[in-house]
Amino acid sequence: MIDYNNRQFVTIRQAKKGEVSSKTYFSYKQEGPILTATYSGGDILKGNMVGMVDENGSIQMTYSHINQDHEIRGGKCTAVPHILPDGRLQLTETWTPSGEESRQEVIAVEEVSEMIYTPQIIFN
């Protein structure tokens, strides 16, 4: 099992119609097989994920976030890990919005050694 605890990720490939962008950063925590994450940046003010990591390091999780229009979005996400030549992780994630099960958005996030960007959360 891959240990995701305290790993940080940034989006490197975004969906055409999704709200996750190259300005979206993720911070993962893990206890045993239980994974939690927070994310924000770009069109997303604040987001949370909770899920389970299997023995191969794949993740099944749910997500919810609030976007710049103050709309609440949520759904399910499946993430498949790939180990890069330098040892960092890249995740291919398939996001399925609630109520739109026929629409799937595929993105990729890549591990960063430190948060280069600190998202600014502004409430109007």
C-alpha cells in the first residue's frame, strides 16, 4: 500500500469542463487505509475528500467543494497511482459529479515536494 500521508499534489492535466485547474492544490492525510484530503485554488474556494486506499495504492473517495460562485459540488473520485522515475507520485483521477453519473472528468495530479502556491480564499 502506498502511504499518502502528508503528500501534496498539484493538478497537471485538467478536464475541459471541470472546476479543478492547474491552480488547484491538494494536501493528503492517511491513517491506515483511510485517506482524507483538502484542496483549493482556481475556481475552488475549499474542498474536502474522504476515501479508502487499497493494497495497490488506488483510492476510492468522495469529494465536496464550494466554487467561486458559492455553489456546493460533490461526487465520487477514483485515483490510480503511477510512480515517476524520480520517485514522486502521479495520480490519474476520474471524477464523477453527483447526479451526472454519465459525465466523467479525468485529470492528473502530481506530487510536489512543497507547496509552491498558497491558495487565497476570498469570501465576498
